[in-house]
Amino acid sequence: MTPQELETNLKKGAIPALCYLYGEETFLVERAMRLLLDKAIDPSLKDFNLNVFYGSESKGIDIVDAAQTLPMFAERRAVLVKRAEALKAEALEILLPYVQNPCASTCLIFIGAKVDQRKKLFLELKKQGALIEYKRIYENKLSGFILAEAQAHGKPIEPAAADLLSFLIGNNLQELSSQIEKLVVYAGKRPKVSIEDVRTVASSSKAFNAFELAGFLGMRDLQNALKSLDILFRNGEEVPPMLGALSRHFRQLWRVREMLDRKAPQSDISREVGINSFFLGEYLQQAKNFGREELRSIFDEFYRCDVASKTGGQPYTLMHGLVVGICSGRKG
């Protein structure tokens, strides 16, 4: 079963007897677990109808006994097994017969970081469509996640605003969700969350200052780039996150530069590089400031700076030299 299928089934009132939620995207796993519990049992009766176990501490028989217990004052009970990947082999053997014939009045939920589909229990869960993986969302899918989240909060967000937010926060879904909630409140009665809303709400964040620094470097604006760098260091930012933001920005500039050299239409550049048309003009202008060989050398400098920062180099001196080098067009 896919995450989308689970959500659709829950909206229709179809509560599964078995579910194993796992994957790299822990935020989505936790949210799916909460949704399952909300649908499976009456919150006012949780004390009677919810058992929670931990894989490293639980014997299989305890989980089975709880799952086979009839619900009290309700149609269904829920049994939650956290850190299920830590269940011992004996526990898996005991659980297997129950999984093959689960109790209809119980929703048994396993939460794990991973599964081992060579083992009989997981093969049976897969056979029943109970394995649900939440994969990490790639950067090019983040804007879609933001658009859907904002809509779910009852406040659409402009596509350009979603793109900016995804750039600022990256694929930290917990932080993205938190920022979307703030933006919905900030937008108030206005029909949509705008790009100006994102700029205002995020303007004090380290991510926003790193975004500004990347833009100033792209324009070779040394004065403002150094101001942004100073703000980042005053805010306690470290070199690796700064380099991560700069690397992402310059990767996009490199791709834009390549497509400009091929005389590709702007619409193709926007689509293939994944840049919202609202920002495309800025990227085109910045990409024209660099040749491909120069961009290649800039990535060499990023790597050199990263290594030096982790082997005793002075962070501010390294980043200052990097900024001056990029803006002046000379190598580190």
C-alpha cells in the first residue's frame, strides 16, 4: 500500500487491521501514525483502548495479547509498536501467526526505521499490503508538498512563494510544516500566502540570510555579500550549512549557464532546472556573470573551503576569502 492509498482509505473510514509505517521521512511516518490513531479510536477512550510497546523492550506475546483483547466501550482498539525494527527474532516468530490472522476489532500499528523483507513477518505484511514506506522527498518535489500543506490549512500559497520557502528551508519537513503554519496565520484574511509573506516571516532566519548571500555572490556584489556574511556569523551560522546553500544556488546557475550556451528557450530553462518563472530573470542575469569553467573552479573552492573548515581553518577567514574570490573573479 502507498501512503496516498492509506490516506484515501482513512478518509473513507476504512481502518486497516495491520500497518507497518517506515522510511527515511520520519515526519510523514509520525503524522500518518497520528492520523491512524485519530481514526481508529475515540480520543476520550485512549486510556482503555490504546497500548504502546517498544520493539527493543517488548516480547511478542505481550503485543499479541493486547491485540487480541476486545475494545472497551468502542468498536476498535489500537496497539502501537514503536521502534519495531528492534523486535527480536523470537518476537517476530510469535507475531507471525497473529499477522496471518489479525483481529478485526484491533488496529495494530508498527513504526520502524526500516524493514527486512527476507523475514517471514515482513513477507506476510507485504503480502497483505500492510507495508507503507515514506521515502525522503527530493528537492524538486518540495514545492508540491508545500502547496498541498498550505491548501490543507485552508490557505493556498503562490507557487513562487512555495519555491522560495523550499529553497530557504530545504527538505526538513518538520520545519517546513511549522513555517507554513506561521505563514497561514500571518496572511490572515488575505486569500493567498504571497512571496512577500515568505520574505517577511523568514527574513530573520539563517536560511534567508544564506539565500541573500547566494544572490549577492551571483551578482558579484561584494559589499552586500560581505554584509550578509557578517550577519550569518553573528547569528551563529556554521560553514557547512552556508556552503550547502551556496552549492545549491551555484549548481542551478551552472545548469542555467549550460542551457544559455545551448540557446535554449527560457521556458525550457525554467522547466528543466526547476526555477519558478518569478525568479528566472534573476538566475539568467546571474548565470551570465560566470563562464562554465569559472563555475567549475568555484565548486573546487567550495570543496577546499569545506575541508579546511573541518581541519582547523578559521571559519570567518575562509568564508571571507571565498566571498571576495567569487565576487572579484579570482581563485582562492
